[in-house]
Amino acid sequence: MKLVYFTHSLDSCWNHGNAHFLRGVLREFLLRGHEVATWQPAQAWSLENLLRDHGPAGLDAFRAAYPELQAYTFDSEADLAEAADGADLIVVHEWNEPWLVAALGRMRRNGGRFVLLFHDTHHRAVSDPDALRHFDLDGYDGVLAFGETLAAVYRQWGWGDRVHVWHEAADTQLFHPPAEEARREGLVWIGNWGDDERSEELEHFLLAPAQVAALALDIHGVRYPDDALRTLAAYDAQYRGWLPNARAPEVFARHLATVHVPRRFYVDRLPGIPTIRVFEALACGIPLVCSPWQDTEGLFHPGKDYLVAQDGATMARHLTAIRHDADLRASLVASGLGAICARHTCAHRAAELLSILGRLRDVPMAMEASS
């Protein structure tokens, strides 16, 4: 089976969370003997920003962790015939340009012998629906939505049973507990400041509780404006800058706990969708505390796999308990890691995608069970 994936950038994870999941899924397909071809635009803003800030060395961690992955570049419709040649399945991520989405749809309508899916891993369907309506999805066989509440939006738009829920997951070949435990200290948060989508929540559920719990706080990410950096400094949080995703496991391994603070759209408008960091943190065996989000799909067991804080005071109590209670830390680690290994690895998602393809082509296609 040949899978072709059009991504915004395979190389760069600078403010591009889908790259985390994509890398793991593509590697799973390769490990099982399938052919994979990844295509990305010749000028991708994520990659351009990474190279501007860190130079070519900014790609070293990705290349060391995923030597088997490489991407081809396209810059016009003329490249698409080569990209689609021999494909059984083409998946197009929603961070691509409308012209590309439309051109691949035309190829499918004009006799393309591949299944064509649109992959949505963002909140734009509710935060900026007009932007998504610029995409011409005529000719697409279906939509991959990274949560049920997002899938429901597409059903309202007329996709019916052609929308498929396909959650993100952890690449457990990279994200796993350290081989040998070393001293852990303080709290870490890995995430981008962004466009003030959660600035108040970060202060309420992360910065202030860490200070109350007397936990040193390290913060990694990009797009932190000067006023955000001043806020971090006011709480004695240490801003460490951008972190290559491939190095996140080693950073998790040095800290006692981490926190998940979802963006407002995932709390208010698309409840039930955890971001990739929830999967990655639990896979690394670090205790996790979440600000409020509803696990409406029953992906995890809140209170066992991770703790939930309904307000800042409860977050501070949870963090204090984790700091002092080794048994609590061990219990959270075991339960969270167990949930990932049982249901939420990239191997599971690769098998799910093949199952979706098999149904769409009405041809049984199976992948060996993940180990």
C-alpha cells in the first residue's frame, strides 16, 4: 500500500503540532512494509521560522530521531501528478493552501485511482469557519477529524458517514519513560503562547499554582511576546525558548510533573479533544495535571491517568501533592502510561487509518496488531 501525505511541514515542528503525530504515523507505516511519500510546500512558514531562529542545526533533533523520513517539495500544480503516481491513499492536511486542496480534488474526480481524505487537526472549523469554506472538497472521499466534536461539525456541513474520527496519539518509539530514572525537579510546560487564546488560563492554572506549590517552572515554546515574557518573569518562571519535539522526552524526564492547559476553543466549542501533548506526556511517564476539559469520548480515566483541577487553588493542591507523594506520582505514571500503550499509540492510529481505507475501497486491508 502506498500512502501519500501532503503536510504543511514534515521537517519543522515550530508551532506545528501536527508534525509530531505525522512523523510517528508515517514511521509505523514504513515499519510494516508500506510505501510512504510525504510532500510539503517549498516555502512553509513553520520551516522558515525555525531556520531563521535556529539555522540548519534546528533540524538536527528531527533528523536524528527520524532518519527514515524525508519529504519532497512542491510549488505548483505541475508537481501533483508525480506526487500522486501509484498512490492508494492520499491525505491532505488542512494547513495546506486552497489551490492544492482543490487541485487534488479535481484529480480524484477526473479518474484518480486513489482514496482522497482531508485531515483536520485544528479548531478553525469553529473559530474561523469561513477560512475552511475556502477549501473545495468536492471529489474528496472523506474527512479525518481529530475528535468527535469536530466530526460533528463536518456532519452538519453534509459529510454524514464520510467523516471519520481519527485522534492524535503518541509515537511511543520516541515518547516513553527514560531507560533509567534520574533526579526529577520542578514543573515543566511545553507549549506556545500564541494569540492570547489561553493567556488568562496559563496565569490561573500554571503560573500562579506553580508559585504556590513552590515548584520551579520551566517553559518551552514559541510566539511569546514581550508582555508574556514579563508575565513569566513576574512569577519567576524560566522561559527556555523553542524545544525540538524530538527532545521533549528528555525534558519530561528531568521534571516531576507537567500541566495541560487547552486553548479556549477546545474547552468551549470542541470539548473532548486533547492536544498531542496529553498523549506525549502520559507516554513519557510524567505525572500530568489538567485544567478543565471534558473527556467526552472516554479516551482516558480522569483522576487516575491524570488529575483535573477545576480552579487555580485545586491545581496548586494537586501540584503540592505530586511534589510530596511518591506513591501518587507512581500511580499516575502507571495508569497514564497504561492507557497510552493500550489505546493511543501511533501504531493504533496507523491500523485505524488502514481500516478506514479498507472500508472506503471495500477491500479488506489489515495491519498486524501493534506490539
